[in-house]
Amino acid sequence: MKTPKRSVGNASDPHANQPVLTAGPAPEKADATILLLHGRGGSAENILSLYDELAAKNFAALAPQAAGNSWYPNSFLAPLDTNQPYLDSALARIESLVADLLTRGIPGERIAFLGFSQGACLTSEFVARHPRRYGAVIALTGGLIGPPGTPRNYQGSLAGTPVFLGTSDPDPHVPFERVKETETVLTRLGAVVELRRYPGMPHTINDDELAVCRKLLQRVIAPRQETRS
């Protein structure tokens, strides 16, 4: 695991110069790449610790660090302008990582996302705003960003991308209604969405979610492994 020196972003783009931690092979040598997005108060180190639990040794893992350990300051349900410029900076950071992978010859169907809590919200919002065929999208206890009634006029297609939404219910930060809305919107964009609701689960990731994640990630690389056998 590489741990780059942490730096400070500028006021208008606070996440721009934050480090990206890595695990596994380089993307060009891996069967696929997974972007891991940490939650509020978490860190790239924390979320990257899932790498071994996901049994994703054939994946390159990229875990970007948020400035101040938070992608945006207020609730994901707050008016969008109250989370600026942090939200736009966070989305731009993910876009730059994906664009770099595509430029390096990594196809979209070999790029997967896993985010928890605030990272799950960022994951959901990013793929809705930048739809294409991804390998897998995993959002654990999170959903699309914005207050109730936010227009969801996203354009484009997720083209059959498999999506897993896992969530606790009730959750102190993420209403189940927003996760259901996320399921509806991503389905409308052409994703194949599975939603699992865990009554009474704390704000965490459980073993069942990890098992689903492992199966989903193995499906991403299965066609490549078959061609090598």
C-alpha cells in the first residue's frame, strides 16, 4: 500500500490535491479497478482496509482522500449550494480519476465503485451524473444528493450496470425513502439495481453486504478470467 504525503487543496477546489492511496496491481496489469470512497470522518486508509475483505486481489484499488476527512460539510439532504464548493470538488475529483483510467485504456466495464455513507452518496450522485456502462456500483448506506424534491433530470444511460444498494433502516443519517428514490432513478437510467434493507443495523457495513460485494466484483472480472483459462 502506498501512502502519499497529504497536501492542502485550494479554497475553490479543496479535494484537488489530496492523495490517492492504492492497493493491488497497477490498473494496466489488473483485471479491473475499484474506486473506494470513504465516509464522513473516515479516511482513505479506513476504506482501503476493505480490500482484503472483498477478496479483490485481481483488482487495482484506488482510495482518494477527502480534505478534512469529509467530502462536503453538511447533510447530503441539505440544499446543494450549502455544500459548495466541496461537493463539486469531490465530484470533479472522482471524474478526474475515472478519466485517467479511461485514458490509460481501462474500459468503463472494468471500473467499479464502492462507497460507504458519505462516500455512498458521492458514488450514487457521480454515476447518475456521469452514466456509462461500469463494472459495478456499490453504495452502502447512502443515496443521491440534494434535498427532497431535487430534480433528477440526469441524461444518458448506465447500460445495464449492476448496482447494489445496502442500507440500515432506520438510519440516523440516511432515510430509507432516499435509498428507494436512488433505486428508482438508477433503474430509470438503465442500471440493474438490487436493494437490500437491514432493519435495526447500526451505521456500518455488515457481513451480508460484504458477501454481496464479493460476488458482484467477481462477476466484473469473470469474462476476463474465462478468456485466460
